[in-house]
Amino acid sequence: MARPSDQNNDLENATRVELDRVLEALERTEARLHAMERQLAQAERLATLGTLVGAVAHEFNNLLTPVMSYAQLALSDPTDTDLARKALERAYKGAERAARMSATMLGFGRDSDEPQACMVAESVAIAIETARMDALHEPLELQIDVETDLCAGIACLSLQQVLVNLLLNARHAITPGPGTIRVVGACSTWNIDGGVEDCCTIAVTDTGCGIDAHTLETLFTPYQSGPTRNGKRGTGLGLSICKRLIESVGGSIDVQSEMGHGTTFTLHLPLGDAALLAREPAKTSAA
């Protein structure tokens, strides 16, 4: 007959084994959740690319037309070296811009391992080019005011994804215009863990139709989108994903809006260490 102490030991061993099994199951579940989050972020980037395809195809045509024209001009009279040089230089610049746009699109659609540091001014410029905000023929004014040395503690691709979404939503809210989109980035402070710390603040403001109070309550809920002018819905570009990307590095995203007077999205991010970029060049979407 087993002694009570032996029975207790057997019970403890069985409990420990069962606890280990539960912990292993939880670890596997957590790993699957992280994998699903990465897949969701990737799917959102691809969805954003789908929205950009039409504008990108149109812009590629606009870029390639003068490239071919300049090349034909250079070939028309190869003995005129000055004319040929000028024509080829302009053709080269156009081809270079097309190649940069192509690299931007390819990088935006793939996942990458990046240091958690990003120069904000550069990412804003890439986001503007990705969203084709610099090629608009609409009555829309784009204002940029970002500190040149501002570094945010987030991967460049993640910040670019958030900015592209915010820029496209802002443009959609303004269309058919006229209107203004303003991007401001600066070092600021925030209250965290009961104290005040320095942080990176990025604000994207538009003078569009605004968002009603009811929609604001669920704006960061998956599959929700804000209304735009003429009663049309926004593109639904994944503000929930933007929120998750920002919060995954300890940041926050807030929104203020007034119907008929526009919307401001404000990102608060920890400051980044620019030295990380010096040691390991970031794989931005333009890489």
C-alpha cells in the first residue's frame, strides 16, 4: 500500500507534467497568433497595393512616354552630340524615377526584418511617392513640415505602411477637392508610466469631409471605414492594422475630426536610435 508521501509526490509529478503540457500548448498558440498577425499585416499591405495599382500604371505610362521620346530624339541625329547628351540625360532621369517607383512597390508588398528605427522625413517622402501624392493633377495642396533629424522607434516599412494609408484616406476624404493635406513631424513629449518622456509625434491633417461621432467610435475596428463626400464610404485601408503596428512598438494613434472641417490623425512613437541605421542600413520600401 502506497504511503501518503508517495501519493503526494505522484500527484505533484502529474500536476507538473500537466502544467508543462498546458504551457507548451500556450506557447504554440502564442506563436501561431504572432504568425497570423504577421500574415494579416502582409495581407493589408497587398490590399493597399491593389488600391495603388491603377494610379501606378497611369504614372508609369506618364514616365515612359517622355523616356521613349527623348531616346528617339537622341537617335534621330546621333551626330549632334549635345542634343543626344541632353536627350539621354532626361531619358535616364525618367527611367531612374520609374525604377525607383517599381522598387518602392515591390518593397511595400513584401515582409522584411528591419531595425526598430526610422528617419521620419525619409519615410514621409517615400510614403508620398508610394501613394503618388506628388503626381496629382487634382486641386489638392500637400504641405510637409518634418524635422530632418527626427528618428522614430519603429521599422521603416511599418511607418511607411501607416503613412500611405493615412495619406490615401485623407485624399479620399478631400476628393473632388479642393483641399489641403498637411504632414507635421517633430520631437515632443508624452505621459508614459507615470512620467513624461520625449517622443516622436507625426500628425496627418486633411481639410476633407470629416468623420461623424458614431463612426469615430469604431474607426479602428476591423472592416470599418469613414464616410467621405457625397455620402460615399472610404477605402477601408485598415486603420485597425495601423493601430496595431503603432501600438506594437509602444506607441499610440489618435484621431480628431469635425464634420465639414477635416480630420487629424496623430501618431505618438518612441524616439528611435539613428545609430541602428548606421550599423545596419534599413530595408525601406524603396530598397
